[in-house]
Amino acid sequence: MNDNSGFLAGRIALVTGASSGIGAAAARVFAREGATVVLIARREEKLAALVEEIQAAGGRAAYLVGDVAKPQDAERAVDFTVERFGRLDAAFNNAGIGGDQTPMHLMGDEVYDAIMDTNVRGVWNCLRYEIRAMLATGGGAIVNNASVGGLVAIPAAAPYVASKHAVVGLTRAAAAEYAGQGIRVNAVAPGTTRSEITVDWFARNPGLEDLVHGMTPQGRTAAPEEIAEAAAWLCSDRSSFVTGVAMPVDGGFCNQ
Ligand SMILES: NC(=O)c1ccc[n+]([C@@H]2O[C@H](COP(=O)([O-])OP(=O)(O)OC[C@H]3O[C@@H](n4cnc5c(N)ncnc54)[C@H](O)[C@@H]3O)[C@@H](O)[C@H]2O)c1
């Protein structure tokens, strides 16, 4: 149920990659906490169903179909939000794709290009239009979805690791640049989370799920909602003195 006294009440928020996994969970958590949510991803049917679900629970939501790797789609998403709801207060730049678990020397250039296009250029595209919109209304809060792969190395995932380190770099650079103008920029760094990316990853790599559990002090993977809760907190005034951090949400994975 949508909560008009929630910690995001009255906020206008954009969530990218909202058609599944962590993004869909974030759309629900943000709406539950009172935000109006604008969802962007590439799969219209899933977005439409999620908007309907949020509205049925008393929330405000809208969607548009777009590819964050294209600057014009990122611009359209921000323009749509401002035209429809008046401003942009918060953004969760979550859209991203995984790697294909191939040793670096055997990996094709097309894998590198695809990962960099979505994970780095996508965040770059969104960040810049979001910042422009937030500067016009005096500030806001942005959260980028990095990964534990943005903080430490993961074998056989070199382009993914490089892309997520770049997301952390963009986060820190933007945080430093706009702190004085009322914009906070942080990242979440999730550990392995049960979503389409990991279901596919585990299906293609027998034994990997148990291995991941064994490498995680809490002994399990995350539910998408656990990452969404951290992103919602970082987008809210409850984290008003936090900027430029990449916060692990990883069951202790990076702390060993
Ligand atoms: N699942 C994990 O274990 C894990 C761990 C760390 C970080 N992450 C990050 O979390 C984010 C969300 O992933 P997820 O696990 O929920 O997987 P997911 O595949 O369920 O969700 C990814 C979402 O991004 C969308 N998307 C992908 N490319 C896009 C593009 N170019 N334009 C617009 N939308 C696009 C997909 O349609 C989908 O909605 C990603 O950035 C991923 O790297 C995931």
C-alpha cells in the first residue's frame, strides 16, 4: 500500500531498468514510501503491468519505453518526468547487464562494448540529464546501481568489473561536483541478488550458486527488495549527509 507519510512522500523519482529484478523492486518500495515513480526500461508489457500494480495499491506511477544507452532516450525520460509531474527529485540509475563468465583473453569485443554501453554510458547519459533537471529546482538525490564488482575484482567478468568501477567513479565525481548545489550522488554495490541476471548466470554455470553462498558471510544471495530498500534510503532525506559513497549491500562479501 502506498504511504503518503512515507520517507519519500511527495517526491518525484525516476527508476531505470524497472521492468524486472532490483529496478522493479525499487519501483514498488519507492511508491510504498510515497514517491511518484516514473519507470523506464525496454519491455513495455512488464512496465505497464507494474504501473498498474502500483496504481492499484494507491500509488502514482507512469512509464516510458527507452534504452538508457541512447542519450536521446535518457533525455526523453527526464523531460517526460518534468513535463508530467513538474520536477525530478530522485533517480535510481539501475539499468545494467551482466557479463558472460568468459576468461578475459577469450572474450569478444562485442561483449565489452555491450556492457560498457549500458552500464557506463547509460549511467553517464541519465546522470547528466537528471542533474540538469535537479539544478533547475534546487537539488535532489541520485543513486547509481554499481555492484560489489565496482569495489573488488570478480574472476571471468572483466568488462563488468571495469564498468562497475566506472559507475563508482562517475558517482564520486558527480557527488564532488554538485554537493554545493544540493545534489547528492551515491551508489549501491549489491552482492549477488536473485534476479533475471543471476537466474540465467546460475543456469549456465552449475555449482556457481553454492559457490556464491560459500563466499558470502551471510551464506545466501540477496532478494531484490533488500537492494531496493538501500537505494530508497539513499534517495531520501534520511541520508541527508551522505554523498559520494558506494555502499555495499552484500551480506558481508566485501568485508573479508
Ligand atoms: N543481480 C545481481 O546479482 C546484481 C549484483 C550487483 C549489481 N547488480 C546490478 O543491478 C542492476 C539491475 O540488475 P538486476 O539484477 O535487477 O537484473 P535484471 O536483468 O532483472 O534487471 C535489469 C533491468 O535493466 C533493464 N535494462 C537493461 N539494459 C537496459 C537498457 N539499455 N536500457 C534500459 N533498460 C535496460 C532490463 O530490461 C531490466 O529491467 C544492474 O545494473 C546490475 O548490474 C545486480
